[in-house]
Amino acid sequence: MKENSGFDFNQAYAAIKEQAEAEGITTKDGYDTIVEDYINASLGDGVLSVDEDSEAIIEELRSMWPEYEKNINIH
């Protein structure tokens, strides 16, 4: 995925992963909710522009669930 102006995909995933771990998220639905909340907050903060395809970014971040899931039991 290409970088969006002011939006760093890797930083977003790291923040989402950190929040999900802190909240003890162990389900895809819980993870997806955190992804949506993060993107909505990014839109509200102006980090992500309304001109950018936030739905595509949400889908890309949701697709990271298997990566998060395989590391759940490590912590």
C-alpha cells in the first residue's frame, strides 16, 4: 500500500497492535473495531484526509489480523 500524505501505514498498524494488546483483544471483530476507531480518529485529527480512501486503508489494516493473531499468545 502506498503511503498517504501524513499517514504512515506501519505506524498505524503498530498503534493498533499496541492498543489491541493493551485491551486484551483476541477476536477479529474486536481487532476490526480498533482499526475503525483508529482510522476515524485519524480522520478527526486531520492525520488522514477525507480525500484519501479510508475504506481501502481500513481493509488493508484489517487484513493484518492474521499477523496480530499469530502473536497473541506470545505476550
